Amino acid sequence: MPPTRQEFLHLVQQESIGRPYQTSVDTALGMIKTAAVSFEHLTNDPNWDRFLSYVQAKLDEAKKERDQWLSHCGHVGEEASLRHSQMQYNRFDAVVKVLEEVMGLPIQLQQTYQEVKK
């Protein structure tokens, strides 16, 4: 049986004792999962751009899931399984729409701030 998450993190911590500081496993995985943000959403603010890279990764995952459930809808034979596939498709379609709106918020906030500031 593979080690649990806690056991794994304990092993990683034990191995790093006496060595220079190393980033945690969670930090490394988070950096790997970040995605390139489309140019239209970039804000020239490193904090917002980092936030957008995390949202972009989630958006890419949600689109992939949505597309998988859509293709699954076409290959289902049973009525109950078809309904489940349709519900999952609609769920991920809603997630995609929300995340696309979230991607536009930083630019909107900055533009509104600049207008109010004038």
C-alpha cells in the first residue's frame, strides 16, 4: 500500500533536515499546474497575473472535463447514465462560464479604479 499524504510529507521533511531550504511539494505542484494566461487578461501586476495563472489552470481543467462529459453523452446507452452525463456536462459548463468571468475581473477592477481615481 502506498504511503498516505501525511506519511509522504513526513518522509520529505525528514530527508530535507540539514539541507538548505527547499520548497514544499505543494508549492512545486502548484507552480507546475499554473497555466499561461492569455494576453487579453494580463494586468502587468505580478500579483494579479499570478492569480490569473491559477484561475487559467482551473479553467483549462474544467474545459477538459466538460468536453469529456459531452463526448460521454453521445456514447451512453442507459437512460440513468445519460442523465448523469448531462448533469455533469452542465455542471462543468457552468464552472467554465464562472471562471471565464473571473478571468476578466482583475482588468475590470483596475479600469474602474483608474476611472474613480481621476
